[in-house]
Amino acid sequence: MFNFEKRAQNYYSQSRGDAYPRLKAWDYLWDYIQSVERRQDLASKDKIRDTALNIGFYLANWGMFRGSSQLPYVNIRFFEDLSGHLFTEVPAEFWSLTLKDFTPANKHALEAFDEGIQSIRDFGGGRISWTQTLSTKLLLGVWGHCPARDRYFNQGARKYKSESGNVVSGNVSARYLTKLNELRKKEGWIISDFKTPNRNRYPMGKVIDMAFFQYGFSAA
């Protein structure tokens, strides 16, 4: 049976189990993202190459340099252009949203998210295929409030649905995140105070991702 806090804690423990755990790749990107005062600073002339390398390595480490994403066929310039687009073209209001903002009554936040995600998908450099997996893994890395829809998260979500009847997966949209936030409150999921190496707190979407990834991985 699904135990949210236990599954999230198991994932967190595994990400600290040896000197170079792959699961810790997200932490390094998140610490880098949090090192600036404004997201726009990540696209500055003296930061853009570091931003590109951090995002590119994170996506490669999390399996996105394979399959239909087309990422294996681009170079560092793609990630520089993507970084510039993310942090100068996507509205600043998007980056300030958290999962708690997604409620049926908060129409302004819902519109801001849908506008932001559309702006991200409008970036077409390198003829990249913005699959649900790639979109959500990027969002998890640079925004932190949307779980990554990869193989193990999906397996965990299916198992959880068969046991409880609740749905935690869906196409990325404000509507999906609103349902996820409502489910979080209904189920009483406790978001533990996990920290990165630089003492940055894990956002809510990351902890949800961890719990369901670990649940799906254990069932594989």
C-alpha cells in the first residue's frame, strides 16, 4: 500500500547512498538555479554558458539524450538558446508560482501557468519534440513544482490509481496541477523538509515526484 512519506524518504536516502548517486543530479541543478536573485540573471552574458551546461547535464543524466526528444543531435548552443528563452521570454510571474497556488479560485495563477508553459513549448530550436516526459523533466529541474512524467513515475501512478482510484498523472496544464494540489490536500501528504547540499528546500512538486518514482521503481 502506498505510504507517501515513506516512499519520499526512501528516494531521498537512496540519493545520498554513495559518493556519486545519479538521483542527486537534480539537487545540483536546483542549487544552481537558486544561486541567483532573479531568474533573468541565469541568462546573463557571464552566466549563460554555465546555465546551459547545468541544464544539459541534468537532462542527459535523467535519460533525455535518447528516444524521440532529438536532444542527442544538438550541441551546447541549443542549451544556451533554450536558457535564454526560458529566463528572458517566459513571463517572470510563471517562475514565482508554487504548487500551492493551483486552486480553482486562483484564476490569475492558472492563466499565468498556461501562458508560461505555452511560451516554453514555443521554443523550437533544433526541432525538439516536446514530449510530456521532456517537458516535465525540464520543469522539475528549473521550476520544481511539477513531477516528471517518466517511466517509473507513471508506473507508480498506475499502481496508486489501482489501489485508491485517485489519479496523479495527466497532461501538463494548470488544470492538472490544480487536481494534483487538491489531491495532496485531500490525502494529507506531508511534505518533508528535505534539503539540497546548499541547504535549499525541496519544492513540493519534487517531493511528490520522488514518492511516486520510488513507488513505481519498487514495482518494476
